[in-house]
Amino acid sequence: MKLTMRIGLTDRISLESFYPFLAWLGALGHTVLPHFALQYRIVNNPSPSNLPIKCEDDWTAKVLIVDDRAEPLSWTQSNTTSFLAWCPKAESEAVAKKLFKRIFYDGHVLPILTAIAFSILAEMYTTTSGADRKNRRVRLQYSTSPIADFGIARGAVAVDDEHLFAFCRRSDRSITRGQDPKNHYWLWFKTIRNQEIILDLSMLPFDMCTLVATEEYVPSSVFGEFQVDPLVPALFYDREMRKESRQAPIKAQLHNTKESIRVSALYDEDLEEAVAYSHDRANYYPADEACIGKFMARVAGKEVTKEERKLAYDFTNLFGGLLEKNLRLRVWETSPTTPQTGFYLDAGERDSFDERVRDFWSSSSSQGRSSTQRQGASSEQLAALIRALHSCQVGERQDALR
């Protein structure tokens, strides 16, 4: 008699075809707490040709003057198409739109990545599967090799001063620094064959505009209630690409980083404790926020703020539910094997992409800065503008994707 064992069946999902969904989750996180500079007009000229300015504390960056003395902008459905209304001194609508996108994705890096890593742990790497999944486990793999570990790394990324932001409030002339290249975070994955894969979702504020198309990975029939730009920031590559730089795709040379520390999410005791009590629930327990905060502190090398812990906890509830839905409905099975990727270029740069990338890193240097400051705002204030970003023109899409 032939005995068939059906216990422990495992679905293997290709990380290469799944990372667009993870990048979409990261982009979704930025809709929760929009940057204050998007709520008021930028009143100076943000031209890419303008030189950076040395501010206080030896901080050198491109200064954007935010007129927060006026009433916050009201982005209604009838006033969504003109980015020049938000930044009237920009050289063109295209320049203003790209500036908007760079600021839109500025900050919240550690809370977003923590929530993504924790959601993968809870929904894909627990020892038992939910009853509604018919006892099938779900795991990630890269090429033909299963993912054996994953987590978050912290380090410095080389960025020229001209690609950094400093936001000056007209009300009190205070300076708020943009995203910190010396305190940068990214996701890492390692296979059982010791292959290392990097996924960085936070380079767009530094004008490193590698994008991935997500529409076919988050079908509107399943995730249509969420309005996210279909082209989202993502830099995905494995370490072997960097070792063979002459033969590697140019995007593998963009991640010019010096890693300081990495922390495993798969083997983190605090995250394991949170998963043990919360897995297969509609929401995580409030007590899990403390466990998440301890993990974040290890990655950051310091205590994180109460606001950062709460944000990561909220993101975890949101991302975990969406990831569970993807797996339960098996959306990943119909996703394209190879994602479409591209680079968001400035006007007139379309024919010199490789040269621009080489020039960008030729004299790069890192600058220190403090934590990004925020002013809270409801997502409704920018929902219409986000919809405008979502409705990319066909011509622009074809130029961006390669």
C-alpha cells in the first residue's frame, strides 16, 4: 500500500516576483502620514541645477522654502492635476511632480521596513499554517534556493549634497532635515546557499529613482481600495551583481553603502514572542508594540521614539492583513515572473542614463543629519493628489519602464 503524506506541504514563492508586492506595501505606508512640505506651497525655485546651501550644524543640502504661514493646501478632486500649483516656481510640471514624489517617500524608513519584515515572519515563516490555508506552508525562495534568513540592515549610503533636502519653514525659519543618508536602512535576504539579496525601498528621496511596476502584482479587484502610485521605489539585486560590476546591471552599482549592522527578523526573540501570541488573529495585541520597539532599537542602535514604535505597530496591522490576503487568495500565483523596472529620469536625461549614474557616484560623500521631523496630517488631505500620481500617462510610463 502506498502511503501519501500531505502534512507540511510548502508553496515556494519567488522573491524576484514577490518583491513588487513588498515594495507596494512600503509605498502604501507613506500615505499614512504625509510629509508637512506637501501640505504647503514650496515658494522658491527647486531646479535640479540650483546649488546646495550650507545650513546650521555643518549640514549642506538643497533648501526648499515651505510657506507654512498660509492655510494648508486643500487637495480636492477638482484640483489634483497641477503640481505647479503646489510648487509654482518649478521649471515645469514634470520637475514639480518629481520633486513631489521624492518628498512623498522621505522618511518613516525603519517603521515601514520593520512592519514588512514582521509581516513576512508572521504570515510566511510560522511553523503552522492557518486552517484556511489547508495546512500549506508558504516560504520565499530566490532562484531555486530557499530563503533561510532575512532582516534589516543599517548603514550609510553615499549621496552628494545636491541630492539632500533641507526644509525651511517661513513661519519661524526653522530647518527640518530630510532623510538621513548616514542612517539608512534596507531589507536583506539570505538563501541556504549563502546568496544575499538586497531590497532597498528608500533611495528615491536621494534622487536614486529606481522603480518597479506593481499593477500586475496588486490587482485592483483585490486591493483596489488603496490608492498607490503603480510605479514605486525599489532597488532589488543580489551581492554577486556587485562583485561582477562590469557585467552587472547598472542598478546594482547604485547601492553604494557601508553597512554598520544587520539584525535578523526571522530569529529575533522579541518578534518571535509577538508572533507566538498574535499569529492568525485579525489584529496584533497592543503588547506587541513593545516587542517591535525592542527589535527596532537593535537595528537603530538606540532607543526609538514612542511615535516610531506606534507607527511600526500600525503598519504591521495594515501590512500583515494585506499580506495574509495575498497568500489566502493566492494572488502571487498569477503575478508575472519578471517585474518591469525602470528609472525616473529628469527632463532631458533620457538618452544619458548610464552617464548620469556614473556621474552621480563619482564624487559622492555622506553628510550626517538628525531624525526627520513630521507634522501629522490625515491621508484624506492628499488622497486626491495620490490619485493623480496613480493615474500616470501612458507616454510617461513607457519612458520610465525598461
